[in-house]
Amino acid sequence: MNEEEMVVNFNEVFNKVIDTIKDSQNEVLSMYESVHNECEKMRIDLENFRIRVKFLIDEVEYLEKEEKKSKQRLASISQNFHNQTEEKIRQAYEDAKSIQVKLTLKREEEKNIIKSRNNLEIRLKKMNDILKKGEIYMSKMKSVVDFLMGDLENVSQKMTSLESKAQIGMKIIKSQEEERRRIVRDIHDGPAQSMASLVIKSEIINRLLDKDIELSREELKNTKKILRTTLRDLRRIMYDLSPTSLDDLGLIPTIQRAISDIEYENDINIDLIVINDTKIMHPLVRITTFRVIQESLNNVCKHSKASNVKIKLDINEKRVAGIVEDNGIGFNMDCDNIIKGSLGIGFMMERASLLDGQLKIDSKIGEGTKIIFAFPNKEVNDEA
């Protein structure tokens, strides 16, 4: 068998493997979507349970007050028994009994619904655990499919570099999945929670409209504040996903805007020094430069405890180079696990590597951290 026949046979085997993996991937995806939809339904049910529990608690408190009043009326009638008509005595006892029955039923209903809510919370937690495992399986399967779906021509020549490419691809996919999970957490902890709160507040306002206008107005003011916060959070998440100002305003104004937002939200002073601002040849180089600076600043805010940051940027016709330096607590560079374990740092290094650039980190405990990067300012092959 000659070399050409070997490559053809190898491609046939690869195609069969790909078809099998694709079928498995579709099955896993279908299962994942089914579990995801069930989780969403359970979250809605859980929110409804919480609303019902709150209303039941209010109703029980109201009936307890009514029961206390009925007991006081019975005590008053007992003290003046001879001055009361038979009808009035009978009616007072019937009213007291009716309230006691309602209170007993409501307490039982409250107990049952709290139990159902707790069971649903436990089920939802288990389903979320299953979803997380499903995400891991799909990520691993996707990485396999992506590489096997690539160009199979000259397979024998590509086999030697397949392992290194797989490692790069896995790191990129891992970073992407981590970013997706971060976005989900941001939405869940921010806008999603706010929207759930708005649902509850709308029910409360609806009940208060006929009872307490002033309290209703106060609740409406609070609702308006929540809506503003939710809108702000959504805009921030959208901006983090895709900073449109890169295309509209350019790299430097976009970096300045990011700096302004970070300084506003954190007690950090950031200086931007631009030595040259030559046109960047390709959008991928521009977005990579921004992401590296953005991730560097995120790390400063999360870990460095720095009060000052200095950014130097030099964009000339040959290269884009920059330094992000802080006066924070730094870390031990001899501990490789810190760098290897950080998806953000790993993602920055992979981005630089894919552009034939370099990224270096220099840090010492108590002496801050310096991130140095440089990329060629040239056209980029998007298919590389």
C-alpha cells in the first residue's frame, strides 16, 4: 500500500469516527437541553412557590390576629353573659370556630407548600450539578470534533503537530467555556435576581393598591431603582461581550472608557501613556490588544490590592507593544501553578501566541506585577 492509499484509508477512518462522535454529541446536546429546560421550569415553579409562601405567611398572620380578636369577643360575652341575646352568643361562637378552622387549614397549607418548596430547591440543585457535568462533557466532545473536522489533507504531515494544536485548542475552549459560565453567573446574580424581585414586588404592589396608596408609591419607587440597576447591569454585560466602541471610536478611546469604569467602581488610579497611535492593520490584533489590557486590569482589581496602575502603549507600523504595571502585592513567579491555574493569564498567552506575538509576566511578592506584551502589526490569516 502506497502513501496516497494510506492517507485515503486514514481519512475514511477519521470520517467514520467523526460521524460516530457527532451522533453522540447530538444525543448529549439533546439531553443537556432537556435538563436545561427542566431547570428553567423548576426555577419558575420555585419562584412561584416563594411568592405563595410569602402570601400564606401574611394570611396566617392576619388570621392569627382575627383569632385573637374573636377570643377577646368571647371573653367579653362571657363576662356579660346575662345581657347577651342567644343569637349574638351563637354567632360569636360560630365566628370564632370558623376563624380557627381557616387558621388551621392555612397553617397546614403553609407547612405543605414550604415542604414542597424545600424539596424543589434540593431537586434544582441536583439538576444544576447535572448541567455542570453536561457542560464539561460537551466541552471535551466539542474539542475532539473541532480538531477531527479540520482539513484532513496531508494527514501524515500534520500528525506530529496535532498534540500541540490540541493542547492550544483545549485551553482556548476551556477559556471560552469559563467566560460563558462567568456571563451566566453575572446574569443570574444580577439581572435575573432583579427580575425575580420585580415579579414579587409587582404582586405586592397589586395587593397594596386597594389598601395603602402611600406604601404602593414607595414600592413603585423601589421597583424603578431595581429596573435602572438591571438595565445598567445588562449594558455592562453586553459591553464586556463586545465593546462596539472599538469599531466606532477606536482602541485608545475604548481603553480610556474601560479605565474610567474601573476607576469609578474601584479605589484605583490608572494612568494611560500612549507613545504612538499608528493604525492597527487587522481587527483581530486590535481586539486582542484590548482584551489583554482588559484582563490585566481585571486581575489587578481581583488580586493585586494595588492603588496605582500604569499602562504604556506603543503602536507603530511594525508592532503593537504594551506594559501594564501595578504597585500591588505581587506573587511568587517560581510557583508555576499560579500561572498555569489562571484561565485569564493562560487565555492572554494563547491569544498572543496565535498572533505570533509574546506575553511575559514579571512579579515579585511585595513589588507588584508587570505584564509585557507585543504583537506584529500586520494582516492576520483568520483561518490560521
